Amino acid sequence: MTHRERWLAALHFEPVDHIPDEEFGFWDETFPTWHEQGLPEEINSNSNCDPFFGFAPRAGVPVSLGLIPAFEYQVLEETAEHRIIRDGDGVKKMVPKDGHDTIPRYLEWPLSDRASWDEFRQRLDPHDPQRYPDAWDEQVERLNASDAPVVVGCGSLFGWLRDWAGFEGISIMAMDDPVLVEDMIEYLCWFICETLQRAVRDVRIDAGAFWEDMCFNHGCIISPKLFRQWLTPRYKRITDLVRQAGADIFYVDCDGNIMDVVEHWLAGGVNAMFPVEVAAGSDPHAICKRFGKDVKMLGGVNKRQLAAGRDAIVREVDGLAYVVEEGGFIPHCDHRCPPDVPYEDYLFYLTYKREKFGIPQPEGWKERVLAPARAAGADI
């Protein structure tokens, strides 16, 4: 099977030669930590690690749904330990100078009321020519011939607003000015649909990918009622549009506890959950048993168990066998792998997961990956 055939069949609950071999990626801090434990120095970012580990590829449609122009990156203040910056989203925040991954201290947000929204949305013009590459026809030819699944970004209806207004800001706005919040969501829906028209017309698309980090360990920022009112019908408009290009898989990247809103994503045509963050309360077993073949999942391997030793890794992988057997599930780490997972244990995890679920080791795995790790003293 090609990568595309395998990925589509697996998520359609159909027979496959083996489930796709995928993982989510790594914290930036993980790379230097693992370099000391046997990872080759040249493998230093999420842009080059997938081929090294042999993970299955995907093909992305190069459409930009970001701010154009982005805000100018500025260093506003600097101390020995921190910088106060304004990032490309216009957010003022304090970040550590040593570059380690942590949640910044947020100081100021660009979106606070209707006046700021009217100004902000000028950066969300769907007709800006920069949203598509100059060599679009060449990209279309490449994508339509791809043997990897072709995925188009479908943006965000609420996660972006949280990023631009802050958690407290968007929560208060939802109470104090719900008309404005719904107006912003409606504009984002229109903007996404308008921007994607050309891609839908030209490209054979297999899946759409949403990003909505709007859940935490106690659930969603907004109530299921508001979710159903504000978001579900707009998701439906976007998924209906992208279906015209052949896609029937739509996954949403949302961390945290998603359990109370899965059904409302489903009603909007978003039928795959990713990365199913177990530590935050999302449960792949419960989702599987409740929704059956209505829901597909990607992720679900508790990253904390990968740091708890090999016995914990075996229990974690074995515990997902039922969901894998039910189908429609590609198991991988439920977020980017953190640096507290020893490199040799991560390689053990990959090896055990592949053996458990009948995934063949990638070509050159022993020579490219295991040999350098063993030479550095790893017990694999």
C-alpha cells in the first residue's frame, strides 16, 4: 500500500497491511538533551526528525491562513534572564533568554474590543496574493500525484481568538460582548472558506486539519451550548466546502480535555480527534466506546508514561491494543515528546509499538538510528 492508501484505509476502519507509523514531534529542548544521549547532532528540529526516525509522510497544501502582514517582531526590553517581546501575533510577552520551552508570561494582547478587532482583521484578507505560492500550478501537479495523504489547513474558529485576546480576555468577552465574539467567529469562517476556494478547486484533498487549543484539564473554555451555537454550524460550512475536493476526514488539533465537545465537533463534520491528550483527561477508550466508527483518532499515547520507564511504556502501548483493533486509530504520543523521556527509552517505545502493532521497521533503522545510539551507550 502507498502511504496515502494506508492512511485513508486505517482511518476509514478498513483493512491495512499495517497501521501508519506516525508520531507528533518533539519539544525544542528535547533535541539538545538527546544529542547528549546518542541522537546525531544534525537531527535538531521537527523539520528533519521524521525522515530520520522513518515516520510516514504527509503532503500539506501550501495555503497561508496566517496574519498578512504579521506584526513586526520586536524586543521591547531585555534583562540577563528574560526578554520582553512583541511577537508576530502582536502579543507582548516575557520569554526566557535561554530558549527553554515554557509558557511565556503574557503581558498585553492585541485584541480587546470591537475597535481593535476592526483593525486586527485587516490582516485577514482572504484575497491577499501572498496566501498562495507563485508556483501554484507546480504545487498542484505535485500534490495531485502524491502517494502521501494530502492535508489542507482549515484554520481555527476559537483557538486563534484565544491567542489574540488571551484566555481571560476571550472568556470575559464571551460574557460581556457575545455578539462581538460571534461576529469574529463568523468572519473567521468566511475568511477560511474564501481563502480555501482555490485549493478546493485545484487540488485532490484527502483531509482537512483544524487547530483549536481551546480545552484545558477541566474541559472547554466555553460551554457545550455556546460551542454548538457559535462553532458547530461554521465548522459545517468549512467541512462542506473542503469535501468538494474529495476530503472526508477532518481532524482537530486540540490539547486538554475534549470529552464534552467531541459530539459538537462531529455535528460540524469534524470527525477525527488529535492528539487525544490522556494526561489532561481525554480518553481514547471512552471515545471509542461512546462514538464507535463515527470518530477517528490520532495520538492517545500518554507522554508521561514514556518518561516512567520501560515497564510503563509496555503497559501504555498494550493498553491501547483494544482501540487499535477497533480501527480508525493511529496511536502516537499525545503531544510533542518532552526532554524528560530518555532517548534510549523513546527508541524502545518506537521499537515496541512497531512490534506490537505489526509495523515494519523503517529501511535503514538499525544503521541510521540504533547504531549511533548504541555507540553512545544506549541500552537498546
